[in-house]
Amino acid sequence: MKLKIWVALLVVYIVWGSTYLAIRFAVETIPPFFVAGSRALLAGTILYIWRRLAGDPAPTGRQWLAGALVGLLLLLGGNGLVSWAEQKVASGVAALLVGSAPLWMAAIEALRPGGVRPNWLGILGVTIGFCGIFLLVGPSLFDGKIADVQPLGIGALLLASLLWSLGSITSRTANLPSSALMSTSVEMLTGSAGLFIIGALAGEGRMLHITAVSLRSWLSLAYLTIFGSLIAFTAYAWLLREAPLTLVSTYAYVNPLVAVILGSWLAQEVLNARILVAALVIIGSVVVINVSRLGKAVSPRATAETENT
């Protein structure tokens, strides 16, 4: 296999897996919706200018509206809630819960009119996955020992995963620009507007004190914008054209493990046997779901919408 493919895969594996810890560091001294909105606005602006200079046509009014719907679901509902939740939940736990998005996608596809019904293997994968989620957060929520998880944070992460899944499914049929990167820029720009509005309503303008922002938070925000939203996504978009989808999709198995390891190593997050077993169960369920889909046609644009941080 070409060296370039392995390099691009490593970028996606490591960078996207590390963004969860970067989010945790960023929201230590920067309000969460401002973090998510800023990285989306900067990355979206750069992508938009790049694609326009490259010759992509300007999006139509209807494409902006469709992009706004998808962008609000993915960025406000997905990234925004993840950023907010990581004030309360360890980055490794957040990555595992967000990594459960394929479970929600399979369930939504089964329930929506005209959706794809899962076969027995897909149903098994969804069942295993939700058992893994319960194993991850259930004991801590019910035995009163919630040092590593918080009910509101867990609820926000599960909602974020659900909204991300809805956004990904909606993007398959939405009237978006034909260029995947132009579509992404439209979603980022409109999603950032929603993030800033919610942040303003939540009073983040009063919470943000530039002089109180730590160097670690500034560096984390820069990392999320440059490496998470630009470099890693560009590598991912290139992989979709150059590598088998079955190989590209392995990022969904690796990212949570990277996040758990980095969170334990660099932020002293709790890493016990229960979390490790739950991680293997959740990741295993995603593997089973993906295996159940082998042979089914997958839209490249739909696949490109699975970036979660």
C-alpha cells in the first residue's frame, strides 16, 4: 500500500483522537460554544476562500439553507455539545460516547421512512453497543460515584451523538454543493453562527476574559482549528478518493482508544478496568455494524460527514 495512504491514516488516527483532549484543555478557560464556534468559523473561512480560488462556484441560496441545517446539527448539536460536556466529563469517556454515533445512525436508518433496515448482524451490533454504553456510564450514575462522569455531561454527549447522526443522514440527500470541501465550508460557517448565538444566549460574552485565558487553552484552540478541522479533514477527504472505504472507516475504532490513552497519560483521567472493557465493547459494536454494511453502497459525500470533532 502506498506510503501516502498510511501517512494520511496516521494523521486521521492520531489528530482526531487527540482533539478530545484538546477540547478539554481549551474549555478550561475559554467558554465551550466560543471554542467550537471559533474553530468552525476560522476553518470554514479558510476552506471557503481556498475552494473559491480553486474555481468552485459560489453556493446558491438553497445550498446555504441546506448547509445551515446540516451545519447546525453537526456543529452546534455535535461539536458544541461535546465542548460543553467536556467541562464535566473526561475526554476519553466523551470520545467513547461520541464514537457510538454508528449505533444511532443504524437506529435512525431503521426507523425513518425509506430507511435501510439492519440485518441480524447490524441489530446485534447496536444491542452490543448500547450495552457497552451502559457499562461505561451506568455503574457510576447509579452507585453515587460520579467522579469520572456527570449525568448532565453524559446526557449532552448522547444527545450530541444523536444530533451528529441526524446531521450525517440529512447530508446524504441535502441540496449541498457538489464539492465536498465547499459543502464543509458552508456547514462550518453556518454552524459557527449558531454556536455564537447560543454562546451569547448562555452568557459566554460575560464569561470570556481574554486576559484570563491560559496559554494551554489558546494553543489547544489553535490545534483544533489547524490540525483537527483543516489538516486531518483534508487528509480524510483525500483518503476517501485514494483508499478503500473499509480501510478509511477504521478511524472510528482507533480515535476513542487514542483519546482514552492520551486522557489518562496527559490529563490523569480515570482509566480503570470497567472503562477499558466498555471501550472494547463499544468499539467492537461499531466493527460489527460496519461489517453488517459491507457490500452496501455508501455515498462518498455521506461518508465525509462523519468527522466528529
